Amino acid sequence: MNSAIRFSLLVPSYNRPDLIRETVLSLLDNSAPDVEILVSDDVSPKRAAVRSALSDFIEAGRIRYTQQEKNLGWSNNRNALVDAAQGDYVILLGDDDRLKPGAINSLRQWSAKRPEVSIFGLGYDVIDEHGDRVFTYCTPKPVCYELCNGDHWKEIFAYDAVPMWSHHPFTMCTKREIALAVRYKSTVDIADDVVFLYDALERGHKFMTIPEVLFDWRVAVKAGGSYATLSGSMERCHRSRGLVLADLLNRPAIREEIKALFDDTKFLARYCMFKEGDAEELQRRLKVRPVDGEDLGNFICDRAEAARLSIFRLLERQARAIKVMGFKHALNFLRYKRDKKRLARRVTRSL
């Protein structure tokens, strides 16, 4: 490892030659002697166009660029970047996203101030196809999560109220030694970043959210003021929850504190985003070993798509978020509702 490198900025690339240059430019805006930038193309069909879009940066030695010899897949391309990195901390960024100016300076300060923290979660702006801000998600204060230290860590495992409102699980600042030990798992599909954080917490590492907006996460805006990611869907997210459950419950050993969460009907309903009656039926399925992740995913997807959560359940979710992040989260939520109405009007006018 190069001891002079503090931060490794890692971009797993696949088929976005029209957007990746903008991503890399945002990283170069954060360049410093202790920062390196790595891009790994995972044998994408448009890999020649991707390389062409970055050719001047590659030839000038401003970034390290790799074309994989065979397709590694979503998770293993991330692991390959971590393996190649030399920094004390690694930061993954999507090849259609942007790092905010001054983001690395902020992370430099936070990592120096809180060296005991292994992973930092970052606030972010959601941007549309054109790069315009849609919503902002950010915790109003620093929040530290550590297994068995208080109850905050349970909200990370529930994965319904706190995580996406405070940080995005893909783009985090992680000590490289932790990323090398924990790894991203291809067996849980797009939930590999979720399981990465679960595993880090289970191993006793500390995770903290930073109350600053440090990157832009790009989405595709749809009619009605809603949006979709460029790499996933809600159906895929629901199915991945089944894969995560199977990954946890099929392990030879799992911390009792975590097992107890998923043994609880109310908690399981929260995690699967459906009703408690559905959770009771799901628990009967979980008694069969080994647990079949695809079967669970199908069940969760069907029931979650059909469930219409009550106003009480939705308010309860926000109450939990406020309990963890503080009352100012309510103001952030009101800003989100205002921005959503603004977006709906904008999209309606454009149709």
C-alpha cells in the first residue's frame, strides 16, 4: 500500500460512456496528493466508448483505468477495485453519479476527528437525468451505530426509515482494511451494499452518518413526480430482501441479537414492508432449512406490492427516524414533500 494515499475514489463502470466523464470530472475536482482515482470497466459492450470518454485523463496519468478480462458482475467489480486501491479509505461512486466539490476535504476532517469509526455514511442530493437536484437526503446531525450499543443499530437492519433518509448504502467512506475483510456478495444481488453494512456491524465495527451533502445520486424521473434508479426497480429491491434473509439465516452462526430481530413478527413486517399477518406466514417459511432466497424474494415481492401501509404505519416510520436523527429530520421530510410536489408539477407541464 502507498502510505501517501489517504483516499481511493473507486468507480465500477458498465456501459455509461455518456455519463462517466462527468463522474470522473467531479472526482478530479476533489483531487489532491493523497487522493487516487480508479475506474474498472466490467467488459461492458460500450467499453471502447467508455475508454474514449476518459482517454485524456488516462493518458495524462490522472486516473488508473482497468478493463477487466471477463465480466466480474456487480459485486466482484467493486471487490476488484478495493483490491487494487492503495488508500487508507475507499469510496465507491456510481458511474452516473457526482462527488460534490470539497467532499474529500470534509471526509479528511471527519476521519481525523473520528478515527475509531470504520465506515462513514454521506448525505446526498438525488439528481435527475439532466443533473438537476430533485430531493436531498441527509441526517441533520452525526449519528453513530454500533451493535448492542443502544437501539439505533436496529434501524439499520430494519432498513425502512433511517438508511435512505440519512445516507446511500452504495457510496460510503470505508477503511480499506474493513472493505478487504468484509467484501461485497454477489449472492444478494443489488443488496450487496446492505449486507456489507450488516456484516461490518456484526463484526463490531462502528458506522457513522455525516450531516453533510457530499455527492449526487442520479435517477430517472417518471410521470407523477416519482423516480426510478438507472440500475434497479422496487420489484428487484423487494426480491433482494429475500436473498438477504436467506444469507443471514443460512449462516452457520449469526449473532443472537440479530437473529432475535428477525424472529420478531413486527420487526419482520417492517423489514419486508408488508403487514404483520404476512410476516407470520413468512416466519413459517423461515423454519425450513436451508432457507430459499428466491422463494422468499417472490413471497416478499408479492405481499409488499399488494400491501398498502396505513397512515399510522407511515407516521410511525417517520417517528422512528426522528428518534434516531433528531427533530430536525421532520424539517428535512417537509422539504422532501415540498420538492416532490414541485417535481410533480414540473413533470406534468413537460408532458
